[in-house]
Amino acid sequence: MGKGPMYFSVIACSTVGSYVPALWHAGFFSMASIIGGLIGAFAGIWVGIRLKDYFGA
């Protein structure tokens, strides 16, 4: 398993984390959105590591 799935999981999770504050009408570049993106990026790293462990690369 290469780096592609790790990159995809980080990008996807940080995008979702950035968009969640928009559900309560916060701006996309608000502080809540930036913090959500950071939390999502760390969650994406965690998911990527779990996928790597699961598929045994």
C-alpha cells in the first residue's frame, strides 16, 4: 500500500472537518472551520494508519 490512500484519507477527512462548521453557518475560513480541518487531518492520519495496518503494507 503506497502513500496514495494515506493522502486521500487526510484530504477527505480534513475537508469534511472544515465543512462541518458551515452547517451552523460559520464561514469556511472561520476559526472553527480551521480547527475542524486540523482535527479532520489528524483523524485522516489515524484512518490512514489503520488502513495500512489492516491491509498489511
